Amino acid sequence: MRSIRPSFTARRGRGRRRATTSLTAVALVSALALTATACNGDGDDNANGDPAATATAAGTGDGKITISDDLKRRLKEHGFDIDKWKNGAWKDWNRDDWLREANDFINPIIKGLWDPDRMRDAEDPDRGVDDNDISGDQGVTDPTPQPVKAQAVAAPYHTSAATSGKLLFDAPSGTMVCSATVVQDPAHPGKSNLVWTAGHCVHAGKKGGWYRNIAFVPSYNNQGKSAAELQNAARSEIAPYGVWWADAAKTSQQWISEGGKTGGDGASYDFAVIHVTPEQGSGGKSLEETVGGALPVNFDAPAVPEVKSVTATGYPAAAPYDGELMYRCQDKPGRLSIEQAAPTMYRIGCTMTGGSSGGGWVETGADGKPALVSNTSIGPVNAGWLAGPRLGEVAKGVYDSVSKQFAGR
């Protein structure tokens, strides 16, 4: 497979999943290295009174790619010309130009940017966990779970896991990939354009800003073909339900303020919601209508003893996986405490690696209906378990904010 990713020199970690020698490690980190789970968190998930950090952005899709006057103005305020941006200026990651604040998110559609090669070669944003980042004597931490071998999801994915897909984006170190899930939008019942993922998949945290060219590909590689079989695959094979660009994104202010590349900083608040628009025409259909479903989100985080099992789904990209196939793990969760003041996280045994970051954790409730209760945030360097944030008031604030932003449209 032709690789277009830049070289990446990884630092040797002290313990848990640090970066590997490729961007896959980078993406992996976000998938399971105590990724940016929506950092920080106490009982009410609202440490600073600002439940979420919003970010509005980009143009509209559905066949006619337009750039709003507001987006042009905001780009200009930051010294960017929209035409230059679309012609490659987005590659400039000068520290002063890396948009960071909650309302700085801009993501104009660049038609055709995510071609088959670029999609296949995207790496996982590896975020490993340092042994020193997990303090067993703080909060409540259950014994480390036994590894649960990830099972390949049956193809076609549209039938087995219609709401799951890949999240692609560009970072200073290259093209990256996470996983994500289509979720319901209370403002548009049955017609949602909302996608749930990890905070570290959209924003670099305390030492960076918003990533660029963020796009969601539902049912990526729907037929479950091998990397060899995808060598000359058309875009329609890899992205049969289209490429959907983020035109708004929101993560927790805690993640923006505290999130780190490795370790558990900000992991308890490592979640994000994006609103998407199609790069090509979708016949007027929403994302939910296009894929045939969307999951409700449960913000009344159930206590661990009340959860019989959760199923985590994603596209692991670090060895022994290659990021082309969808996998899932099912296990009864335990508790993981990163720090005393932060909400305790869910933890399950799972061998998925980087790239699975941001993928949804689903629980089937007493009513027999599935709901999203978390997302993959962090995991150890040597795969064996994953941890995800418990969704509370801060997560609901992020979700509601994006929904309300598009309520009248």
C-alpha cells in the first residue's frame, strides 16, 4: 500500500502506549491511549462552569460547495485567505496560526482531498498511558481486566454496525484517523447530522488547537476487504455512503485546557460532538437517513455494578491491525480512576489498538434498546484494555450546544 504519511519519530515511553514509530501510533493513541476523554471531571462534570467548548465552522455540502461569508471573515481574521487555504495553506501549522480557542473551529470543505490513498494511509493519533498516570490509590480503580480479544465485525458493516465509521483529519504530524458514531439529534428527530467521537480526535488539548480537514466516513470499507484488495479500490468502495465534512465541532473546555498527548490528562472529559455536511450531494438526506439509523446518548451514566456489558466498536490501526477493518469488544466494565477530582472512567478488557479511539461504547438497557454510554479514550501501550469517560452534565452540554446551533436549519 502506497504510503503518503510523513515520517514520525516516536519517543520511548515510560510505560503505557506511547507513540510507535509511525503515525499509526499517533492515531492509535487517540484511539486508546488514555486519549483525550473529555478531560477532568468531578461529580457534576462541570469543573469550570463552562460545560463545553463550541466551535462553529465550514461551508455547506449537498452538491454545491459554498463558503459562508462568516467563515471567510473568520479565516481572514486569522490571516488566512480561503482560496489559499483550500490550495494548501491549511498545511501551515505555525504555532500562531493553529486555531485553539473554543470558537475558532473552521473546516472548509476541500473537495476530493480525502481520496482512497489518503484515507487508507491515515494513522491513529496514538496516545499512550504512562504507568505513572494511573494512581490506584486515588478514587476507585478495579483490578486490571483480562484482555478480551477483539472480534471482526461481519461485513457488510452497513448491516452489522450502520452507525459506526472512521473519522479522518489532518494534524501537524500527518493524516490521522479515529473512529466515530452517528448519534441522534433532538432538534432533528430521524434526520440527525451529529457524530460522536473523542475530544482528542478533534482538538490537540492544552498544547495545541483544532485539527483540520475533519471528515467522517460511515461504514468505511463496507465490504470488509483486505488492505491488498483495497490497493486499487475506487472511492465509492471505501466510502459507499459518502464523505461528510465537519461544519461544527465541540469538545469540553476541560479537554482544551488539560488534554495531553499521552497519559490520562483530561481523559475523563475526552469526548466531542461534530455536525457534518456531505461533500457530494446526498439527495437531501441527512446522515441518519443515509446510513439508516442513529444511536441515542445516555447522559445518566449508569454505575458500573448496574452495567452487565458494553460493546466498543472501532477501526484499530496499530499492529497487529492495519486500520482497514472494523472490530468490536464486549465486556463487563470496571472502574478506572485517573485522579481523585476527576470522574471515574469505565474500563473494559479489549485488544483493539490506536485508531479505535473515539469509537462508541454501547449498552443495551433494560428496555432492550441500545444507547451510547461512552467512547474509547485511552489504553495501555501493550493492548489489553480500553477506558472511556462516563457521560454526565459536561458531555450533555457539548451535545446540546451543537444540536441547538443547527436547530433552526
